[in-house]
Amino acid sequence: MSTLSQILTESKRIVFMGGAGVSTESGIPDFRSGDGLYSQASGASVPPEQVLSHGFFMDHPDEFFQFYREKILHPEAKPNPAHDALARLESQGKLSAIITQNIDGLHQMAGSRNVLELHGSVLSNTCMSCGQHYVLEHILESSGVPYCNSCGGIIKPDVVLYGEALDEAALRTAVAELEAADTLIVGGTSLTVYPAAGLIQYFEGDELILINKQPTPADALATLVLHEPIGEALGKAVLGYE
């Protein structure tokens, strides 16, 4: 842990790239671990990957929103030490960007401002017919398929479903941030989901730090590898937690 603290102290431009493991310590299950969302829902008649696809959303919006409210939305979740530590690094002028695959908005809740959400956010929703925007509370307070108050169109969460392309502007900005960074922290991700996992190739800096409970394909390339919960690691190194 002293090595991690030293690297962060000496770094001038840090970028963080994270996945579902960043939010598990906030009570939000990941997808692919033994007790993750896909394992929990394995008895369902339709696989979760199919439910969370663009085609299923268009064909069966009622079933999609039942699953979405029960399994994807966690309005009670709060930032954990990982989110707080990254916000602290940004406030110190050390961290330039967070690149996240998460859609829960916890980085912003912790105070981070430059957050690149590759897969969108549950906090934002848009009518597919007229483009009117709605906050998360509208989805939570409605039942069944949420419809637009203005035109009656279906409201779609601004999240990237299977079969949809990632936001090109966010990807371009992420690449630019990675190319300019001297330190990259990759945390809470197995680095197996593309295209997000492929972004690591654009990092040309000095220090690559991997923090994940399980090994990743990039462990051999890293300066430092920590196989532990990311909240614990960053909490100790940045916030001084014991």
C-alpha cells in the first residue's frame, strides 16, 4: 500500500478507468462474478444479456422495465471510499478524468466532475418520440412502461444496451485523456468487456496500477497489481483509512 501511495503522490496526471467492481462496495452487484447479477438471474426464462438488449427493449418494453427496476436501479446506493478517494484526487488536481463503465452516477455523487460514462447513466432518460428529458425519479415513480407527459412516447433510459454503440464523443475524450496521462489506475473490472477493455492500449505513461479482486489479462503489464477490493485499497492510500 505504501507503493501505491508513493506512486499517487509522485503522479501529475492520473486517469482512472473502472468497472462494476467499483460499486459493489456500495451494495450494487456486478454482472459476472459468482454472486453477480447474471448468476442471480440465471433461473429466468430469458438471459439477462437478452433482456438488457436493444432488441428486447423494443419488442418487450414491459418486461424490460420490470427487470430494469428490480435489478439495475439502486437509488439507495451511496458512494464508497473508492468514489470518495477519486474525488479527493481530482480536487487535489492530480486526477484528470474518470472513465467508467458504470451507469449509477456514484462518481458524481461523491463530487467527481470529469466523468466519462461510456455506457450512459440511469440518472438520465429521454422520450424516444419528442426527445424530452426525464430524471430517474420519473422512472421510479411510474409503473410498467414509462410514457412521456408531453407526447405519450416511450421513455428510454440513457444507458447503452447490448446491440447499441458506445458514445463516440466519450470514447474520443477517453482516448485523449489516456494518451496524456502519466499514471493509469484500472479498478473493479475484469478487462474482458470490449470495446471498453481495449482502451488500455492508448495509455503510454509510466505507471499502470491494476486493482481488482481477480486477476486480469493485463496484470503482467502493470507496475503494481493489488488483488483486493478497490474501496479498501484507495481508502487506505488516499483517505488514510486503516
